[in-house]
Amino acid sequence: MQTPKLLLTSLGLVGLLTSLIPDSLIKTAFKQAEQQTRLLLTDVAAVSQTSSKPTLVSPRSLDEKGALQLVAARDWTSGFFPGELWYLYEYTGQKEWADQARLYTAKLESEKMNAGTHDMGFKLYCSYGNGYRLTGDKAYRDVIVQGAKTLIKRFKPTAGIIRSWDHHKEVWQSPVIIDNMMNLELLFAATRLTGDSTFYRIAVTHARTTMKNHYRPDHSSYHVIDYDTLTGKVLKKNTHQGYSHESAWARGQAWGLYGYTLCYRETRDPQFLKQAEAIARYMLSHPHMPSDLIPYYDFDAPGIPNEPRDVSAATVMASGLYELSTYSKNGAQYRTKADQVMTNLAKQYVSPVGQNHGFILLHSTGSKPQNSEVDVPIIYADYYFLEALLRSKKLNEKKSLY
């Protein structure tokens, strides 16, 4: 494996040879996204009309037969489709997308009181957070703040963590998954909106504890750390959705990269920037990273190169790298890599228009060990793809991402 110094040198060489994503690619990608999303809206409506479950509110993926799968508001993925609609509105400025975004965002309001989940950020910040950013609607602000108040009920002060799962209590006492780094954005937002630093302090504490206990010396991450909440002791270190407990599950690495980058944005604490850079180096220099930079579902999967890719890991990584590029002294190199990911996704991993019920990207993997959502479209891949496209566009225009 390359050392970080050698990696940065090679990245620099690539940066000199590779141009930025052209506006034409971004324009084409958003045009395709609009076409696909109109189809998805039609198919969501059709499934909703025939379903015996009136509580289904958002599309998530396709099943093994290719049928569209919808989820209830309580599902951790329910906020991505409203967020995708907000991103289409942000890019186009068209009322059509604002109207649809408002409609699908409203379906999630009840989740602001759901203290049985850590996924408030995924559900409410991707939906209401983007809605508030783009419209200034005070009702959206109130949902964000209430969602944050609900989330911090899961904070365990002795262990210094926000509890993730409540299920499988016979396996874990108080599990924390690396994904939870993404939900901290909601807490940082709540402090900005209210002036109450409680949310901020809890977010920072969780991030520091996760950095201490989730990461190995090579800066790869476990998926699940189990804590004794009375003593703060680490009980188990597991990787539930990757190949093995000691392997590097690709999307988990991407969650960490993105999560520590946003933590640096909100705190300007150099340890968070250092951590994000270390994760980026680990991912980009890994000998099992494919040449097109679309990771296999796990960097240590034994059947590589005959293992499924995870496009969702690629989109999260690319979006995180774009933001990291604005903070790091090696920013040009990180941006070049993100551009390469996005170019390859746009050219090789998009769904043909009119197919796959309107999902934008193909070849994501939810959980290979459970044989769940393997090599299918998944809504969060589409969400972070559009986010990364918007970030690329802003960088091209020399605009701030925030």
C-alpha cells in the first residue's frame, strides 16, 4: 500500500492532468435525473394506490424481482427522496420540484418525536434541513430543532456516545454504528438555530469517542462498537454489513470521511480535519480500490474483483471529498479524485432513462452478508450523487459550499 506521502504525490500528478467536471456533464446528469425522478414519482404513486400499507411514504430500492420498494417514515432512508427533490429544485429553480419536495417532506414530520432511532439526521436533515436552507420556512426550522431535541435523548454521557440501534439487545448492550457520524449534522444545525450549545457539545463528544474507538491504526473503521453505558467500556468491535469484523466495509469508510469533514466544518477542530484526511488516504490508496474509484462493497471482500460494487459508497465519498477539498492543503488532489468518481458514475453507472422505476444510479449494495439489496439501485446513492453534482457546480463557479 502507498504511504500517505506517496499517495499525495500521485494525486498531485493526476490533478495536473485531469480537468474539472465540465458544466455539460452536470447539465446532462441533472436532465437525466429529472426524467428519472418524474418516472419514480409516477411509480411511487401507483404502488401507493395499490398497497395495503397506507403508511409507505418514500422509495428505497428494488427487490430481487425488480419491483419498487417503498418505506414508512420510520425507515432510516425515508428522508433521501425528499432531499433529492430539494436538490432538483436547487439546480433548476422550478416550482414543480419545490412542490413535490414539500409534499414528500411533510410526510416525515411525525419523526421529529421518534426517540427510538438515531437516524434523525438522515430522515429530517436531508429533507427538512435542505428545505429550510432553500426556503427559510420557519415551520421547517421548528421540525429540525425538535428532531434534535429528540435525538439527544439517546445520548449516554458516561460512554460519550449517542446510541444507535435498539434491536438485537441479546447481541449488543449499547451499539454505535459509524453511520451515526452523519446524524451529527442535525445537532450542529440545532445549535446554530437556537444558540443552545448542548447539541453542539453532544455532537463533538460523540465524534471524539467514535474517533477513539471505531478506528484501527491504519485509519479503517469498524462498523459497530458496543458500549457498557455504566462504565463507558468497549464491549465488542464488529462489522455487521461488511465481509468480516476486521474488514473495511466501504460505505462505512465513506460515512466516516464525510462525517469528520462536516465535523471540521462546524467546529474547525484540526483533529477532525486530520481524521478526514487520514480516512481519505486510506480509501484512495487502498490496493483494492478499483481504477474507476467505485469501491467494492468491502475493501477486504475475498472474491475481488468478482464482488459487487457499492455505488452508494462512491457517491458519499465523492461528496465528502468535494467538501474536504475546500479545507485541506491537499484540496486540489481530493477534488480531482472526486471529479473522477463523478465522471465515471455519470458515464458508466447511470440507469437508462425510462428504466429501473426512475432510480438514477445502478449497482449499489446495502448489506451483502444479509443478502439484502445487493447490486441494485438505492435511494441514498441518488441523493449523494445529486449533492456531489451540486458541490462540483459550486466549486466550478468558485462559490462557497455553505
